[in-house]
Amino acid sequence: MRMPPQPLTLDGLTHGYGAGLAVDNVTLEVRGGELVALLGPSGCGKTTLLRIIGGFVTQISGSVIIGDRRVDSYPPNQREVGVVFQNYALFPHMTVAENIAYGLAARGVSKALQRERVAEMLATVQMTAFAERKPRQLSGGQQQRVALARALAVRPRILLLDEPFAALDKNLRLDLQIEIKRLQRQFGLTAILVTHDQDEAMSIADKIAVMNKGRIEQLGSPIDIYDDPSTLFVNSFIGSSNLLAGTIERLEAGTFGVRLDNGAFWPVASNRSFARGDAVFASVRPEQLTLATAEAPGRFPVNHALSLPIGGMLLHDVRETNGAKLKVAEPRVPGTSLSMGGAAWCGLAANARPSLFPRP
């Protein structure tokens, strides 16, 4: 019988290299069965945090708790943690079956149970026909499936995924993302995914922890992170965004009247506090803007420089009268377009939800 999903608690974790802190007092609660992505730029501390959870790095302070057990003093092989690395980390001299059995053998599992578990894992990741091949005889996607099978074979309570798709091409990456999400749910695993790819995090994570300079700036569902970023860094890091400078001109219940520097007036709902006269940025996603040929309230003049067809969308590159660049994304309707290089008017699309941030 498999154990019920185990929660993971990180309590005040701190670790540094030299004079700087790679992880700065990080506290995080991961519910049993959740997949949480640690997302951020290079050097933000996400890989160090993953290595602390796995027991490969000993933190300066704080604790790691799996279920109800504090595991700080346990070596990696006693934490019941499975790890899938970016570079697969398969033993080149071993067959696929031997690689999958390695962790079981290291734990003293009987030969009979090893064979049973290996067969189960091979079937789970659809690699049964490749059991006797060596890693060099496999594609990158196949090697990553073997690495995943090896991690799952030891029945981990926590699955750690260290940029597991980075070495794969786009189509393979999508296939493996779907596969990992399926297996994570099938086995009821609590999982931590480290990635710098926001699309990857948005597609498979239940929650995203956006990290910056060793700290978690925001934790939330992918939709919450995208629609309601809590800081200007999160807003800029997640997705594409346009920042329009403005000033708070009017105060109403839950809504701020923003006079943009380009002259347009936007009523913007926000749960942040601002006073009349405050300088702000109104952040709006490309798909929340629209182009038109006529002036109207809330619109401002732009020059339409370029349009790029991206699937079912058109990405417009436009310029405000002061030269500032904006991106506007609209559904691509066959047979209709704005003339290149022509004057246009830009405004908010229906149901757009700009975010307001204090302007430095």
C-alpha cells in the first residue's frame, strides 16, 4: 500500500556561499500531493533550496520537515526523497533496468522485489522494450523517462525535479511535462519543481513560488500569480507586461482613477493603498490591450509599427508618441488588419485588469 501524500514544511531556511545569502529565511508550506514550482532567474536560490530539501546541502539555519518528521540530520538516502536531475545522471555502464534498480539495491531491497519494481516502473514510463539498452542508446526524452522511473522506484515521499526538461526540445518537453504531471497525480506525490521557464511552471504546477535574491516574493496558483502579481518584480518576471506611467487623480471605493502620462484616464481596481497625487505604474498584459482606428475615452494615440502572427494571435508592436514601446496581442481574424506604420488608438480590452504599483 502506498502512503498518503506527505506535506513538506520549510521553516526559516537560510544558507549562504561566502559573504552572500543564497537562501534567505525561506518558509514554505507544501500540502500533501501538491506540485509546487520554484521559479526565478539564475542565482535566485531555487536550486540551493532544492538541494537543502534533498539533503545534498546542509543549511546554516532552519529546518526541513517531511510529514511530521524533521529530516535535517538525515542523509539523502534516508529522507525518502526521489530526485530527477537536469542531466539525467544515469550510470552509462548500466542498462536501463540496472539504473532503475540502483536505488532499490542501495536500500537493501531483495532481488525479487527489485525485479518486480523495475518491471512496474518500466511499464509506468512506457520503456519496457528498452530494459536492456544502455543510456547512450536512448534519446534525451527516453533517458529522462528512465531517470523518472528510477526516482519513483524507491517509493519517495517527496519528488524533487531539478530543471528536468531543460535539455529537451520543445515538443519532447511538452510530452514530458504531461507525463510527469500524470505520474505525480497517479502516485499521489508531493513534488517540488525547480525551473526558470515560466511557461513550464504555469502549465504543470499547482502553486508557484517566485523567488528573487534568496527569498520567495509571492506564492500562489499560476492564475493568481499571473493576474495579481504582488510586486513589480513578479509582474515583470511572469509573462509579458506593459508599464505605463501615471498619477492617481481620483479615489473611489476600491477603484483608483489613474491619469496616464499619455493623457488617457483609466479607472483601475486595486487592493493596494494609494493617495491622490501618487506616481504609479499601471501594468497591463499585451492581451489586455486593443487597437482601434478611432479615438474614444481611455484610448491614447500610437503608431502601429509591426505585426507578427503567432498561432491564433497577432502580436502588434506599437509606439506611443514619446517613442515608448508597447506590445498588444489580439486574436487573429483572417482578412482584417491595421495598416503597417499607420496611426492607431490603443486602449483597454473588455474585462482587462491592470495592476498598480508605486513608481520609484
